Amino acid sequence: MVRHLPSPPPARQPRVRLLTLLPLIAALLGSAATAQVGDDAVLLARHAFARKDGARLAALREPLLAANHPLAIWVDYWDLSSRLAGAEQPEVDAFYARWRGSYLEDRLRNDWLLELGRRGDFGGFLRDHAEYRMRDDPEVACWEQLALLLDGQLEQRSAAVAAWMAPRDPGEGCRQLGSTLAGQRKLRSGEIWQAMRLAVEANRPRTVRLAAALIGASTAKAVDEILAKPTRLLERRLRDPSAHQQELATLALMRLASNDLDAAAQALQAGWATRLSDELAAIAWAAVGRQSALRQQERAHDFFERAWQRQRDDGGAPRWSDETLAWSVRAALRAPRPDRQRWEAVLRGIEAMSAAERATPAWRYWQARALAARARNTREREHATAAFEALATGIDYYAQLALQELGRPFVLPPPPAPPSAEELEQARQTPGLQRGLALARLDLRSEGRREWNFTLRGMNERELLAAAELACRAADWQICINTSERTREQLDLQQRYPMPHAQAIDAQARARELEPALVFGLIRQETRFMPGLRSSAGAVGLMQVMPATARWTARRLGLEIDSARLEDIDLNLRLGTSYLRLVLDDFGGSQALAAAAYNAGPGRPRRWREGQEIDAAAWTENIPFAETRDYVKKVLANASVYAARLAASGPGPVPDLRTRLGSTIGPREAGASAPDPNLP
């Protein structure tokens, strides 16, 4: 329930762990396992694949294929995948033919393309790549561009450069692509330095080193020193540094800013700001601004203003990442400046973003807010209104906020016609959907999700609703919700916002004087109502209660609990709602702060609320951890939808999203209760 952040969202794990299957596996391995043709054989095969037991996989594969088991395709894939390094094209082609059109045909093709790249068989690679459909593996993209380059088919240098720069952790294909592009002088030095800056910003030292090696051994050595001790280069007091030395100093300043913000700012102020070109000085100041904004310092906006000033002096478009530009906007939202200056800075940052980033709901909303705030005539006000109108066409967080800016109530959309018997039967007969649910039932949820999602590709909205209904009827609410969320016009809220375990959730919420809609909204975000899910950090059950937090909460309630029972729905709900009640009380009833505390622990939002009082939506946008920021938005938006759904069943006002957020968030009011030091 309380995460150790910053970290990526914990992966949801199967309810039945492989460890719990070991007695079954051992028993089966001790018998004639090759005779197994049921689901237990599939689990045995998955275990053998994980253990790299090729002999066992081969023995299990044949009877499953012969019995036409619906998951035999996966065992066939595990078998061939485990020995792909020694496979030849005819065997791979035979697999394609057996499973034509399936997810695993394309999954194996992805794996085989990587193997062909490693072998240097670029002719075979290009032949196979023509039928590759997913095209979502950045390493395959690097091998593709390298194959085209070596075959003389490369039409656009920019596509190869983009492929080389894309991966977060480049593999051999991207390394070879970069080396070949540099060797053929198709990779410019400015692009290499830009790749290094982006990698330093993202704390990817291996990527920095790979890029530095393309410039030369001396640069690679200097970069190694910068990564280890950036101050060493910055202390050299070069009066007139060369272009190369300026690039290295910029990397050093960026690296230093992430570790010692004050030292980086001082190094710029002490002289490096004047020794760098306008563009590089702007990049360095923006890096300092970003780190200051992540720490929610009021001076962050001032750092960004210095960056923008040098950028204006340079005269070109900023070569800052979208993430840095996003933090420039967030810093402006927090800045203690006159409104017009603040909103001008917001617009400037958004307009500098890439087209794709600028089109996301977050920045469309803040752009509309800025346009409305600075409007001085009817035409400008109409422009802002049109921006809100375009955003207010859904039920998500920003659509709800946009509706409130327009002065309109949040009303649930009318339900679409339910899937017909024919539509449901078509979904039921779709092999990929059958396999997705079958894998999920065996707690092979990762495999099931990938199979299911691949099968959804190209479906129209009616087909998506039917597929979602199939999952709903199987009580796999995770798949049900995620599938239904893909529709854009036909919104089935019974699928998207289901209410399983409703009686238990309502009872436990009311026992803690909590709004049931808030608890429904939180559980939807935590587990999609799947009580058997467990996070990699150990959070358990519907409300993802951490064992340590469960023990602490139980002591507050005077309960004796067995940690092995935390998946029990009633116990999990009692502990989760009790903890939510505690953090709500600690934060004076603020749902935004309580949701942040539920996800990241109460200590962090206590720090995040310090400083000046700001607009609550701007506060939420400034949460430093992307996971928690997204979590708070979704929990509160979910709660508004559930409140509207539940409104027909009970009297009383329905709080809208702005009410949930509150108008402003700032330091704890004088006289408010002090934070409970015992809260974890």
C-alpha cells in the first residue's frame, strides 16, 4: 500500500505463485509427466521454461499438441524460444505456419529478428521483418535500420538516428547502428552530444558511455570522469573553453545538478554560465531548474527563467527534453509571480514541447487554463473556451476539470447498447481471447495480458465492448476494465467502473465514515477489484495492504491478525479503509493528500504541501513521482464517476472533482493537529 518511491509502478503478480505450485510440479515430475495433457502440463512447461529445462519442455510439448490443448501454442513457443540460438529458418517458418495470425507468431518473429541481427544475417532479417506486425521493440528497430543501411536501402538518415536514440538501454543492434552511422559520417556530432545529454538527464550512464565512444577514446575517458566526479572538470577554471570542452562541462553540470543542486547552481554563477554558448548555458540552467522543480523549490522558476533568457539569446528552439519542458511548466504553476507572467511562462513551455507531448490531456488543459487567464477580449476568451470544449468530451480527470471550467455539471454519458448474442459469440470464439482468459485463470497473467492485448488490435468499438463483456462475465475485472477503456465513443460504465464486492466495500467504508465512492475509486486504481493480486513490494489484496502497515493499523484497531490472511476480502477492506481514514484525518480531509499518502506514504505529501499555498490542481500536477501523480488523478476521477453511479441509490450531494481536490493546498493551518509520528 505504501510504496518505496521513486520507482516504476510495481508489477502485479499472480495470486498463485510458482512457489506454491512446486509440490504439484514435484509430484508430476516424479510420475509420467509426458502423459499430462491438461492445464497442469502447461504449468509444468512454464516451470521448465523458467528453469531452462529443454528436455522436459520437449517431452511436454508433444502430448499437448497432439491433444490440441488450447494453450499448446504457448508450450510450443517456450520450447522453440528456449533453443532459438541454435534454430534454423525452416523450423521457425514451420512455427509461423502452425500458428499463423496469432500473437505468438509475431512474438517469435520478434525474437527471431533479434537472433538474425545478432548473427548478421541481414538478408534474412529484411525478409522476415516484412511480416512483423508489432514493431514495438526498439532493439529490432535498430537492427532494421542497420540492415537497410548496409543494404543501401536507407531512405532517411533521420529514421536511423531516431532509432539509435530511442532505447533506454541500448543493446548490440543499437550499438552497431550507432557505430556504423558514425563510421559513415551519417551521425552528426551534435546528435551524439544531444544523446549524451538526454542519457545524463535520465541517469543512464551506460548509454552515455556508448555514445561518448563514438566521438573518441579521449571523450569516453572524460565522460567516465564526469560520471564519477563531475566537479573535477568544473574546477579547472578554463577561460576560453573549446566547443568540445563546453559540451563536456555541460554534461558535468547536468550530472552535478542531479546529485548536488546547490553546487551546480554555484558553478554556473561562478563563471561557467559565461563560458558556455547560449544554447549550452540554457541547457545547463534548465537542468538545474528541473532538479529544483523536482524538489519543489520556489526558486525553480527563476532557474528556468535564466535558461529561457539564454535560449532567447541563442535564437533557436530549445533542445530540451519534453520532461524538462514539463517541469518548466510545473515550476511556473508554483511560482510566486503575478498571474499574467505565470501563465505566459506556462504557455511558453507547452508550446516548446513536441507535438505528441503537447497533445496530451494534461498540457491541453493547462494551455486552456493559461489562455483563459490571460484573455483580454472576446476573441481570446472564445479561443480558451474552445480549448476547454475540445477537452471536455469524456469522463477522465482532465475532461472533468474542463467541464468545471466551463461551468457545466459532470453527467455520466448514456450507456451504449449491450453486446448482442452474436457479438458475444464472436468474442467467445476468438482464439486469442480464449487463450488470454485461460492463461489468466492459470495465474499466468503476464502471458495472458499480452495475448489478449495483441488480439484486441484492430477491433472496432462494438468488438471491444464484447471482448470486455467476455472478461467481465469471467470475473476478470482487470482485463474487463482495461479492455473497455479502449473505446472512445461508446462508454460502458458498468464495464469500466464495475462494483464487485459492493456489499463488503460499502459496509467497511461506512463503518469508517468514508465515502464508498472514494473507496471504490481507490480499489479500481490499486487492483481493478482482483483480490488475489500481489505487488512486487509485497502489497496484498483488494486494497494492496503492505504487511507492515497492516500490523501497524491492526494495533491501532486492537486487532490480532494473521499476515497469511491479508488476502481475505473483509480483513483487507477493514485494514485498508482504516488506514485511509487515518491518513484522511491526518491531512484534514484532503482527498488529494490522502490518496498521495496511500500511494507514497504520508511523509512525502507532508513535505510536498510545504511552501506557499497553490491551486490544488497545480499542486497535484507538481507531485514529483510520476506514479503518485497519476495515481492521485485517477483515484479522484474514479471516485467522481462512482459517486455519480451511486447517486441514484442514496440521497445527498455528489461531490465533483474540484470539491475532491479542494481549491488550494498549502502548509498545515495553524492550530491543526500535528502529524502523527507513528504513521508509517
